[in-house]
Amino acid sequence: MGGKNTKKKDASGGAKWKREMKVVVLGIAASGKSTFTRQMRLLHQAAWTQQELDSYYAIICANIYDGMKEVCATLKAQDMECALQENAKRARYYRELGTQQPQLDATEAKRLNALWQDDTVKSLVKTMSATCDVHMFNLNFFMSRLDYIAADNYVPSDLDILHSRQRSTGATETSFVKDNTRWTLIDMGGQKPERAKWDRALVEGIKAVFFFVSTEEFDVEASEEKGKSKLDIALETWKYLLTNSKLDNILIFLLLNKIDLLEMKLQPDCSKFTKVFPDFAGDKTKEGALGYLKSMFMKAVPDGFKSNLITCTPVCALDGNLVEKVFSDAKAQVLNRALSSL
């Protein structure tokens, strides 16, 4: 990195920095790690480039069409009929939509809105949304902004970009400068085949690992292994990760994410949580559930692992203020440890 007082220039924004800290960002699919990384990009870098905005526009449109296709497929699977006959034709159209999706213009928005407002579809969407599934959460968000998104002069907002979803593959790096330090976040894909590549990212020079857990998925069935929830898969992945000897002296931040959706799912009486975890005896609140989940993951830490290297904290990746606080706390720990080792 050069001499102690040497400053280098960050290619992304021109800011000068004296040291570099690399952080690997891990978690199973849909844990919110990529949203967190985007949030950090928003908080600490310059505005989105036109190329990035064009890319996110395509992702947002695909999210809307894929979400509507899922709703229409569920409509058919449950033998539900649209309240209006013309909407039955629209439902069939979106259900059979292939990879070639139409341009999202005012005409298409009108067709989508008509189906979305159908009484039967509204009832189904309400039921599907009750699971607090992140796909439905984001679809509801985008549909509430459909006319705006379909306008000729539409430019994705920061919130639109944070709500957009795309499968992560390989490693995606995001760099920014904060307090004379260049931070590089290495976001690794979370699907099962992608998790096999995580070890490649744990190279010399990594200062910390951020591991994300989607807290509201305690009762969401895992597609990769029948009979297990996605939280079960996250816990197993966490256990296995900590057996890696490359982590013996690296700070690890266990981030219990999506606490907003967890709070929604706990309503009205925490019964969904206690059904999955009958031994839960804490307060029937978000804080009580988070305490239980923290204990569960900390108990899974292998014998001999330095548990003092692990910091567990709740977060909502959509909340910029909370993300900034979580990162500031982590930053202080990482910098203090790095400086103490000089």
C-alpha cells in the first residue's frame, strides 16, 4: 500500500485514501446483502451512472412482469377466477409471458393496473403478501408506482433501485472512501451453487465478513432442500462457514436483516413464530424474536472458534440511517483492530 503517509486516489470518485479495507459480504439468496451493498453505494459514492440507471430500469421492469406472472400462476393453481372476464384474458397473457417481455409504457401499465385492481386478484395478493415474502413486498411497492415507472421520462429513484431484485452471481465489488480509508465490499452470490465459490473470496487482506440472515424467513420453505426453512439453510450455512480456518482471526458481523418484515410477520400475537419455535419463551415482540434468533446463531458457533470476533446486530437494509449506523460501528471495530496490529 506504500508508505505510511502515502495517499492514493479512488478511481470511482477521486477521493484520496491512505489504507484499504476489504470486506466480504455473504448470506444465502434473498438475505438482503446486495440491498445493503447498494445502500452503501448510495451513502458513500457519487450519483448512479446512466449505464447503471438503464440496467436498473430493465431489472425493475422484469421484477414487475415476473411478479405478476407468479400471481397469475398462483391464481390458476388455486382454481380462482378473475372477477371480470376481460381480466381472465389478461391473467392468461401474463401467466404465459416468456422471456421476451413487452415495453412497459402507458398502455401496458393500464393493462397491468386493471388486473391488479380485480377483486379476486386483490384478495389473492393480500393472502400472498401476508407471508411477508420479499418478492411480494417489492411487487406491491412497484405496482404502487406503476404509472410513474411507465412514464416516458422515468428515471429509477434510489428507493426503486433498493427494491429491485436480481440474482447475484460470482463476486460484485463496491468501493468507496470513508475517513481516508478505501472500503471494498465484495458481494458474493447466495444461491447454493454460488456458495461453493465463497472460499475464493476469503483471501489474504480481508479484514471482515458481513453475514446476512433474513429474519422473516423462519417459516419460508427452502427450494433447495425440501422440509427445511430458508432460516434452517442460513443456520447450516453459518455453521459451515465458521469451520473455515481462514476466518480464525477475521472479524465477523452477523447481521439479522429485514427486521421490518419480521415485525410485520409477528403480528398480531407472534403465533407464527411460536409455531416454528415452541420453546420460545421471550417477549412476543420483534426484540424478543431477534434475541431468540441471535441466541440460536451464537449457539451454533463451533467449539474453539473465537466468539469474541463475532458481533451480532439487527438491521434493515432499506433503512439508510440504520445501515449507516451499523456500518459505522463495524468500521470502528475493523479500523481499531487493524491499527492495533501495526
